Amino acid sequence: MMKKTAFPWIALGLGLTLLAILVQAGATVRGGPYLLPLLTLLLMNEFGLIVSLIGAGIGFSAARKPGTPRALLFAAIGCILLVLAFAWLGITLWPEGGVFK
């Protein structure tokens, strides 16, 4: 059985991997040639956002308890940074560019 405190680290690793795949697939190029279909990029982005958000929530709630390693707080902060990156990338990936035209 996996401990809940391991999930923020798993979410951080998975989020970084998904973000690297999205960048390599050309998701940061506005309307450019993507190596993957746009819907695939959007689904990967949303999955990364949700996993990172859950990882941040579990990390911050576990870090409040006494006796929890301080490094778990760094994993939660990393997950929050990934949430912000995925949110920005999702808005810019959406057709018409959202509010960031």
C-alpha cells in the first residue's frame, strides 16, 4: 500500500514528464506545427494539471501535520508551479488563444 505522502513526489515527476512531452511536441509554439494532434495535447495538459493539483493538495495538507518531512513541502510547491504552467499552456493551446492573443 502506498503512503499518501508519496503522491506529491509521483505527481511532480509525472507532471514534469508530461510538460517535457508537451514542449517537445511543439505546444509552446502558437498555432504552429504540432507533432501530436491538438486534442491529444489538450488532454495531456488537462491530465497534468489535475494530477499536479491533487499532488499539491495532498502535499500541503500532509505538510501541516507534525513529523512530516520538510521536503514534502518542496514537492507541493513544485506541484503548484506545474499547475500554473499547465494552466497557462492550456489557455494558450486552446483555439483562438484564449485571453493571451
